[in-house]
Amino acid sequence: MTAVPPSDQTTQIVDLVREFVRRDVDPVASKYDNDDVYPAELADRMAELGLFGITIPEEYGGLGLDHSTFAAIFLELARGWMSLTGILGTHHLMATIIANGGTEEQKQRFLPRMAQGELRGGLGLTEAEAGSDVQNIQTTAVRDGDDYVVNGSKLFITNAERGHAFAVLARTDPGADPPYRGLSCFVVEKDASRVEIGQHFDKLGYRGVDTAELVFRDCRVPAANLVGEQEGRGFAQVMGALESGRINVAARAVGVATAAFEAALKYAQQRKTFGVPIAQHQAIQIKLADMAPRSRPPVCSRTTQPARRTRARGSTSRPVWPSCSRRRCAAR
């Protein structure tokens, strides 16, 4: 079998995802979204396509793709139904935390199963008193022999009900100064640690993907599941992974904008007033022309470039985001 050049391989993968969206997602997305039903069959199909292993290194069974391809895949998925990207997004955050900060044993134990979609992950970060203020996390993890005992709760957790494991940020040193130095990250397997599901959050949008509360009541987590096996590194591990999260969120936005523009254009070509499609009316043409540069992927995908460059360099510093106004966008 002839090796496929990386650029051709990327095109083939993105085309494959686009075809999956056209064939399997477009016909059912509205029903799943309206009924707020988890798309189990679509999630299984994404596992078959290898999408749970997009950025997981090849030596651990993943596709090992770069973040440009990662963004292109998320754009295509969001173009069909953004909730699918939620199923994958936090899964990849957990995979990134393990791949970048975990021990070799942890990588071998978790990443191959994650790449296959057998182990589907999420991120346990947000709490009632700690959202953007990460260092105010109150969930605690206390060492007890070969385990840590975890107590607390996490809110608005994507994949909480359907996921199998979560990268959970907890406080291991209450007296650390500054506070973020007392945070550690654990891989918490839901069934093994008897994590409880609290309230389910009903949402106006972003439906179909579950969002719920994770409750930890004296949950015992093996010390071997402390990422990197050293306390106090959790804040840096999670913040570093969130850089890739910014990439997929930006790509989702471009995908949704693209779908909105295409839907508006299609409607304008079908709807008639005064005997002609409304797309022929100057007022509608102006609106569509104004929408186009804000929704076309070659234009607005530039908003993902700083974070992609940051990930490529391996830096955890925050990228400088450009303005994407009409005047500043050189590709317009």
C-alpha cells in the first residue's frame, strides 16, 4: 500500500468527516436536538472513524493529527450539529492532559482505550464557586494509603452521564500559597470510584450532549491515577490542555456560522416575493454579502491560528487573539 502524503491524508480525513455529517448527521440532527436525545449511534460511528483519537499519538493507538486538522474536523462536525463536538471536545482535553503530563504507565493504561472510544472522557473543573476562578476550587483529595479520598462536586460537566472517566482537578494542599500550587489532577473512573450523577441541566441550546453534576462522596481514587504521580501540578496540566480546547471552540463557532450562512443562502434562493427569489433583492444581497466573510472557513478560521501555533510550539502561555472585524480581516 502506497503511503499517503500528510497533506493528502488530511484532506481525505476531513472529506470523510464531511461525508459522515452529510449522510448520517444531517438527516437526524434536528430530531435529536429538539428531543434532547443523546446520539449514541452517532457517537459509536465517530469511534469507528477514529475521531476519539484525533490528537492522541499514534504509538498509543490514536491518529496523531496536528491541530489544524483537529480544527478542520471540528468545523465540519459543528457545521452539521454542534453537540457532536461536545462529545469529543472534553474527551480530547482529558487525553491531552494524560498525553502531556501523565507517566508512561498512565499513557499506556488510558490512551489506547480512549483512542478507540472504549473509554470516553471528560473534564471535571467547574464548581459552584470556581469557574474562571480555577484556583478557588473546593473539591478535596486526601491521601489515604494507596488511595486518595475525593469529596466535592463539579457542575456543568459535559459527558457526565455517558462518559466513563474524567480528569478531575482537586485540592491536595489546602494551605498552598499561591492557591493554585495546591491543585492536583486525577483520572477518576466513574464506576470504579462510585461517582454519583447529581442534577441534570436542561439547556436552551447545545442539546443532545449531556451536561450534569458530578458528586464525589468519599470516592476512593487510586494514587496511581494522580496525573504525573506528583501533587501540585494539576493547575498547569489543565490550563495547558485548555489551549487545545480554545482551538476546538473557535472551530465550532466557524462551523455553526458556515451552516447558518448556507441555510440563509438556500432559503433566499427558494423564497419568492414579487415573483422572484428574494436573493435577487438588493437588500437581501447586501445582508448575504455582509454574512459571507464572517462565515467562510478560509476567512474566520484565522481566529484559531494563534492557539494552534502555541500548541505546535509546546508553550502553555496564552496566545494573543487577533481582531476579526471586517476592516482588520485581510482575507476579506
